[in-house]
Amino acid sequence: MRLAMNVDFELDSATGVSRYGTELARSLSATGHLRELWVGRDRSLGPGGLGSLEVPVEVYPFPRRVADWFWPALRARRSGLDAVISPGGSLLPRPVGPQAAMVHDLGPFLLPSMKAQQDTRTWQRRIERTVKKAALITVNSQSTLSDLEDLFPEACPRAAVTPLGIDHFPRRERSGRNLHLLAVGTVEPRKNYQRLIRAYRGLAEADPGAPPLVIAGMDGYRASEVRRLPRELGIESRVRFTGYVSEDRLQQLYADAACLVHPALKEGFGFTVAEAFSRDLPVAAASGSAIEEYFAGAVDLFDPESIPGMTSALELVLRRGVTDRQREERERLRAELTWKRCAAMTVAALERVL
């Protein structure tokens, strides 16, 4: 199958969408299916990431608002492409032949107050267009597929689950210093940090010697509400917000952590959980959505709406660590959830719908 990828995601970014697009491109290139990368004039692939692929790069010749209306269709016909893939879910506006796009989660519809109104509406429109126009809609989990079925049942015949890979995370050593509990992700309501901070207060009251809580992530919507909560609860000295951190600094935070806690209310997949596996970190994670679907046997789960339940899970993972059974499950997942498999399932789904 001859495919082009419309690079509709941020390059060299730590987001899950960026990681998905980059790793999918690598695997499709390795199997010979990816024939072209389509990139805006304002972007540089750089020496690593997509820039390392031996795939022709085609640059949109005019500003996107102009070029999108005619150039992709001409390019697709000239190259004899079977389909165009948009990993970020931004379909091209004019017909270019069959298009495929991923819906990463339905949070903009299920939790519309979790982001700014304008951002929420932008993502809703993007998903609505994908549901209406895409020849293939890929989703990263059965959980997301179920949400799609509830909201857009007409899209189900064109939808396919293509589980993401976790084999891109190299195995790394822990420092053994156990300096902090670590949470990773943008500071916004969907990440459920306010309940986490309240749960951590319960932990700190029960065990004054517990490591501090570090929340690593850039400020997002309503971040100020989260940032002021430790002071209101009297634990300001025990909770630290790092803001955005470099990849090197993030890896040091993982290495020095006693555990990872992932309290998000809704998650399409959960890369930070898989990254903790590569450090052999104990993980306390919210039940429901894709985290439970994929990682239930490899982490300790808690109800994301229960503050006492979250506190108990933190106490457990700090006291007990990673069990042998959890390590076995993590090894199984590492062998099963590969980018090669994700690419193969994407191609198979395209062949089915076309």
C-alpha cells in the first residue's frame, strides 16, 4: 500500500500525539508502505525523528490555507497514493482520495469543561470532521472505541482499534534515591491533580516521612487552581510544580522517583505509565478508560474520584513496590504492544475499508 503522512502534529514534542505520529511513520517506512511525508513550510524535520527516515519529504508550496485546497489532491494523483494518514486527526479540507485519521480520545465531548471553551470546540470540530469524512478512523483502545460508538454510532463500520507501541522506551536504571512521588502531564483539570494533592495530604499526615510530591508538566487550563491548593491545605513545602522540563530533566525525575502516580480522569492510552515500566517504578493509576484496559495487571489501580482510595494506593505502592507478577505482565505488554504491530494493524484496517 502506498501511503503519505500529513504531518499534522508538533515535531520534537513530548505529547502522545507527536509520539504516535513519529513512531507510526518509522514503522510504516520500515515496511515500505510510507512513500511521502507532507510537511508545512514553517516546519523542519531536523536530524532526528522524522528527519532520519529515508522517505521523500514534500513541502506544501504555499501557506496551508491556500495549498490545502488544491496541492494535496494533485500530489496524491501524481504519486499514485492509496491513502493519506493524519495522525493528529486533522483531515485535509478537499478530497485527496481516501484519508485516515486517529481519534485519540473523546474527552472534548465527555469532559467538555476540562479545557478552555475555545480549545474544546476546536477539538470537537476536528473530531466531527474526522467522523464524517475519514475513510478509516483509528482509535488507540477499546475504551475509546466504546466512547466513539456511544457518540457517533454511524462511524463504527469505518473504525478500527490500533493499539499503540511502548517498545520505544529503552530500559533505564533507577537511582534508588526515592526522592519523590512523581506525576507527569499538563497541569489541567483532566489530569485530576486537585484530588491527587488532597490524597497526598492524607499520605503526608499518616506518614510525615513520605517523599514529597512532584508534578512535572507545563501549565494548562485553570492551572492556577491546582497550584494554589497545596498552600490552602498547608502542604506547600511538600508539593512541587516543575513546569515544563527538558527530556533529560524528565528522565532524572523518573530515575529519582519512588513511584509514579497517574490520576487522570480520562486517558486514551497512557504513555507515562509505560515509561515508568522502563524504570521498574511502582505505579498507582486511575481505573477506567484505557489505563485499566491495557495495564491493569501491571499497576495498582484506584478510583480516580475517591481521595481515600487514591491515598491507600499511594501507601501500598510505596510500602510494597513492584510485584513479581506485575513485572511479568509488563514484559508481556512490552512484547505485545509494539509499533510494528500498530503499523501492521493500521495497514490491515486500511485494506479492509478500501
